[in-house]
Amino acid sequence: MDKDQVKGAAKEVKGGVKEAFGKATDNPKTEAEGKVEKNVGTAQRKVGDAKEAVRDAVKSK
């Protein structure tokens, strides 16, 4: 497991919580910040997935 996968997953969770809090408190700014953070986390996790796939491909050669 790559560190970007772990950090990305953590950001996804944190962003999801922030988004839900923004919805619950009717705060569109917090909700939008949560969505952005969640998307950044998703991108970071996917980078980690790609790095791991490359690493695995190199190992299997």
C-alpha cells in the first residue's frame, strides 16, 4: 500500500465528514470545501493506486 493511497483515503473521509457537516448546518461554504477535499483525496488515492500498479509491474518482470 502506497502512502498516497492512505493519505488520499483519509482526505476522502475528512472531506465527506466536512461536506455532511456543511449540509447539516446549511453552510454552503463548508459543504463546498468538503466536496473539494473529498475530490482531492480521491485524486491522491488514484495516484497511489497508479504508483503501486507500476511498482507491481516492474517487480513481476
